[in-house]
Amino acid sequence: MLLRFTLLLLLFLTGCSDTKTTSWTRSINQLCENKPNCVSTIEKREQFSVKPFLLTAKGEHSWEEIKQVALQLPGAKIADQSDHYLHIEATSKVFRFIDDFEVEKKAEQLQVRSASRVGYSDFGVNRKRVEAFRNQLIKQELIKQ
């Protein structure tokens, strides 16, 4: 019975995903869609918002350190980057889902957005990723608490 349930659940979860790489466009300045699989510092809607990342004096001059913190996130690899902008693809271990994690330095703060590329819900994974990023930046004194 447990095996049957597990197989059914596995089929359901993998059937809801598109294993092909979908096209991606820079989204750091866009609000989240109305699906619970995205969080952003520019969002005002509580379900999608995360509090601002205010840089310390050290953080204002440490873009490379900020980038290295982002690359320590589970499954992270650089997909695109430019001056003070970083797009990371974070791939999940089990199902190989790709989430897009973006960071951009704007004045004395970081704009951050993390969203699932496919599917409806992310079970809180993107919010946890953003908060793990925040905690590491605080430990390294790159952002204010």
C-alpha cells in the first residue's frame, strides 16, 4: 500500500513538471505571478514579499563576496551575470526542477527574486532559499539585520 502511494505521488509530481528547459527572461524587476512559487523584495503582496536586503558599508563594496554567498546555495550555478546583477539557476536534487534566483545591487540595497520555472506551488522552497541567502549575508556582515 505504501509503495503504491509513493509511486502514485511520484507520478503526480513528475507529471506536473516540464523536464525540458523552458525559455527564461530576466525577471528581477517583475512582480510574481499569482502562483505560490515566487518571492521578491519588490512585492507588496504578503504571500510573495520578503523584507528588503539593506547593505552595510562593507556590503556596498563587496559585490564579489555577495556573489560567492549566492553560489553556495544548494544546486546553484551562474546562468547570467553583468555589473551588479546575477542570475542563478538552482536545481533541486531529486526531481531536477530549476528555480531562477536573481540578485541585483541597487543603491544601498539588494533586490532579490526567486521563482520556480515550472509548476504551481514550490512548498516554500524559494522563500527558504532567499532567507538562507539573507542569513549568510548577515553572518558575513554584508547586509543589516
